[in-house]
Amino acid sequence: MVGFYGSRIRNYLEINPLADVDLYFCRGQGFDVEEVPGRLNGKKDVSARLIPSEDGFYSKLGFDSLKMQRANRMIIVSLKH
């Protein structure tokens, strides 16, 4: 599974996923976004990354934008592993 902007995940850090999960967080989500990926990366089958962009960029920008292209590359690389 690939997930973006999962800000409510911070309320359920004790849950362990039953499948591989790639999560992408951005700055400006209204909580300490730096802490959550670090805690999630300690879990089995979880990869959490901080994308250098602002909250909501993936739904606001065009697919040809540089930020979108970078994010898509990160996703493709993670899916190949």
C-alpha cells in the first residue's frame, strides 16, 4: 500500500500493518511530522518518508511539476524493492 498525508496515523502508532506499507509525509500537516516517520520505520514492513514539499501538494500540483516528478520517482523506486 502507498499512502500520502496520513496525519491521523500518528494516533495509531501501536498498530502493526498486515501488509507492506510505504507512507509519504509532508511538512505543514499540523503536527511534528519529523517524529512520526522515525517511529513508523521501526515497524516490520513499514517504510515512511518525508517528502520535501508542503501538505496537499500531490492533489494540487500538475503531474508535470518538478515536485510531483520527484515524488513519483520516490514511489517507483520504493515499489521496485
